[in-house]
Amino acid sequence: MVIDDSLLPILIDTARGNWDKWRDVFEHGTPVGTNPLLADPARFGAFCKEYSVGRTIREGTRNDFRVELCQPLFSDAIRDDTGKAIDAFEERMRTRFGTIRRRVGAHDGTPGRVISVLSKVAAFVRPERFVAWDTFAKRGVNLVQSYAPSRQFGNYARYLEGFDKVWNGEIGQQVRDYAIRTGAHGLEVEPRFLRRVLDVYLMKCGGRWSG
């Protein structure tokens, strides 16, 4: 499976528009706790709203959640390139900050996962390594590898491994080759940007902008 070359400029433009909007966040580097996304409560609130992840954080705890991400434990978690430390950090955060499930049944009253918001933050503060735990992109990863779109990854580390297989395979190489072939330079040949181009493609494959 390969990407139609005519689609690649659209994917790049979409990724570029997102990057330009959040450039100070993507390019901040370390320390993580001073990243504008986490240091500014209003910016974090806008992020949660735009990416529809605020609902996964228990009501009344958003600012405390943000403050926790400014601490060394989160910085340590995102130093682990496998994503396993993010999964462990999520389990710790879920108890304190996960939205309490209200449906009747075995899970009634238990806190929901906060991996969606954590992975998105990780993807913004370390875009060279992490990508968001996104429903559409997960479907896309499955589809381009000829799996059922509903196949479950179980945890973030397994999803990141699946994304990396696509990145390191034919489709990821096509994205990198296209950038070089068309004379792109600077940011647009860097992996941290091109991984986002691939992420846009996978979301599209998963139905993000259909209908």
C-alpha cells in the first residue's frame, strides 16, 4: 500500500498548518515543565478544548492535572522512547484524574483512562518520538497493515510500536522520499515534522475527515 503522490501536498499542508499554530510548543524543547502548553493554564485549556480531551480529565481537576505534567515524573516518562513509561504514568494519573464512569455495570464508578490527553501532550512536547493515541489514526495503522480496523492495541506502547512499523516501512519511506524529491528543506525534512505528516495520513485512512 502506498500514498497517492497527489495526496502528499495536502497532508503536508495540513501538518504545516497545525505546526505553525503550535510552533512554540513543538519547538520548545526542554525543560518540559516550562513548555508553553503546560506552563500556561489558558493555553492548556485551549489545547484540551481543541483536541476534545478535557472531558477525560475529572471535573474540577484540570489545573492540578496540568501541574502534575510540569513535574519530573512526567519528564522522566517521556524520556522512555518505548512508551511503556507513559503507560505506567497513565495508570498512576488515572486514579486521581480520570473521569468517573457513570454507566451501569462492572465499571460503574471507576475512573476512565487519561491516555488520550497524555499521549497528545507527549506528541506535542516530543514530536520527534511520540504520536497521539487517536481513534482514527489507530484505525489507519491497522488498515495500512491489512488488519481489521477495530484491532485493539491494548496499551500506548503497542500502538507506538505499530505506528513505528508504518514509519519504518514503505509508506514512511515514501513520505521521507517525497520531501527530498520536491526540494523541501529545514523543518519539512525533519522526522519530527514528517512523523506528523504520516499521522495526518493515518487519521485520514481511519476516516477522520470522511462524510
